[in-house]
Amino acid sequence: MSAQTKNLDSFYSAFELLVKTGKKAVNSINEDPSHLVKFCNIIQSARENRIHLVGMGRSGKVGMLFGEMLKNIGYEVSYLGKSLAKPVRANDVVIGVTGSGWTNFTTKAIQNAILRKAKILAFTGDGKSLAARLADSIMIIPRGYVKTGSLRAESTGKITSGAPLTPLGTLFEMTTMMIGFGVISGLIEDSTVKGFNEGINKVLTAVDSTLHNIRKNETPLQHFINTIEPYSLRPENNLFIFGSGLDSVIASISSIRLSHLGIHVKSAYDWRFRNKGDLLISISGSGVSSRTLERVKSAKLSKMKILGLTSFPESTLAKKSDILLEIEGRHEEVSVELRQISDLNFFIPAFEYAAAITLDSCVAQIAYNLGITEESMRAEHANIE
């Protein structure tokens, strides 16, 4: 075990800051829930029409996660800019996800949707931005500074120079994920506000339990971080991160963050290029997802290292992983992909949120250990939309 990860302060600071920012957004929404009710009413107005999600990068992935949840409760959903995107028509709802509120592709899509008489919703961190001004209703992340330990962050997700808390919008994206799950729960229940808070509480319960388990036994987390960290210095080795269903979206979100550390992260489409010594991070709430286990099996045959995240420490994934992080949130050891859609009507992906902020916090710790600054991480970020 390296001396660098004996102190996990950066992990804990990042984790607690992400949760604290989410709670701050929830409290802000509850101070005047009329905005939440309006937001949900507009979504419900599209029950006989179509909902379109639009966003770039990790914001787009968070939008996709929200869209998949909408599908689970019976909405027809399309993703603008994707190969199977559907036409936007009058009375459809377009939901933009943009931290700055100025993302070119997202705002252009919103403007075009308005010309087609669609209704506009937005998740944004700036209430005065173009996206916010164009929208019929917005969910906004509170602005201002939040301090936790040695790390300081703005609600827009920008971290002070040299503070390695996975910058580039992480706070906005993780908070949007949490608020999105609350909105889904609000759409399910008769009382929007009650449902919203019940969904948030499910997510926070999973997060609190996960953090409690980690504090009780830090060894798995230390080994997890120690295993990933050297890949930042090994351009000849690849890192793959894989999940099925909603977990695949979490994998995509986390892969972007890991790539900002200089790690050679490969997509699922590049699986054929795997080699001995490569690393696979497998995400499965149930630990029995057949698609995920297929990857684990082939990774074993290729002599790759396997890190697992699941809610079930006795599951197949847990037993086949070299290192396991137990993430709370899933209560049934049944793969979501095998369930009937009717069984998903009240499904809130608390495991997915807990897994996402755990992985983001690991990135913060690795960045600290290696002295990777915000500036160097930005240099690894895509610079053309």
C-alpha cells in the first residue's frame, strides 16, 4: 500500500462537498416548491407527446440518465443530436442540461425547439443564462461558495486553482443527478413535493450508508485507489469501465473524469483491444447483471485486473472482483435488465448516485496524490463541441 493513500482526506472532502451541495440545492427548492411543481407539471403535459433531452459531455450523460428514468415511468423520450433522435413537434418538451447555461449546441437546440412550439425546461447553474431565459421553467443549482476541509468550490463546479476536486462542472452534474431522481419520484407520487423529498431521502440514505461503511473499513477503498492510480502513469495500459442499463451511464460519466487524470480510458466499443495488465471497473447494483459478468469473465481470461462496485458483497461480481467497493442503494439481488417495466415504476437509482460520487471522490484523491491540478485536468478535456 502506498503511503500516499493512507490519508484519504481529499476523498472525504470531495464526497462530503458533493453531498452538501446537493442538500443545499434540495433546501433551496423546498423553500419555494412552486418552481418544482411547475417543472413537473410541464413534464406531465408531455404524457401524450414526446420529451427530448439535450446536453453536452457529462451534462448530456446526466440528461440521458434522467431520460432513461422518464422512460421507466412511461414517457416517450428522445436524445437530440443522437442517431435515433426524433423530430421535435408542437407541445413536445425539450429539457436542456447545461451548467453554464450557455453551451452552444444545447442553447441552439433549445432555440430551434422554440421555433417548433415546444415547451422548454432546463437544469442549469446560472439563472441569468441564455438557457434559463429561454426556458419555461428551470431547476437551478444554488450559487455561492461551499467550504469543506481544505477544498473550496463554487456551485458552478469550478474549483480553486490547484485544488483537485474533479473540476469542470462536477458539482453541477452530481447535484443535477440527485435533483433529477427527486423529480422522477415527484412525478410518480400524487404529491409532487412529498414524492420529491421521498426520492431524495432514498438517495441520501444510500450515500450516508456508503460513507459510513467506508469509514468503518478504509482498506478496500485504499486498495481501490492504489490500483487505479498507477494507470495515470502507464500510457501503454488501458482502463475500461463498464455497467449495464443505468449503470452504463454512470460508467460513461466516470470514464470522462478518469480520463482527465491522464489515464488511457477506452470505451466499451474498444473492448477488443484489451490486453494483459489492463484494468476493468465493473458497476452492477445487483452484482448479477449478465452483460457485466460477461465482461468480467473475458477480462479474467485476458488476465486483467478487476475492480467491482455492487450492493451485494456475496454476489457473483463481488466474488470475481480483485477488489470490491460495497455501495449501498440496491435492495434486491435481481438485475434491473430482467425486470418487467411495471416493476420499475417506483425504482429510484440510489445505488447509481452513490457509485457516481464515490468514483468522483476517488478521482479527487488520485489527483491530490499525484499533484494533478485543475489546469492540467482541463488540458485533458475535450475543447470542440
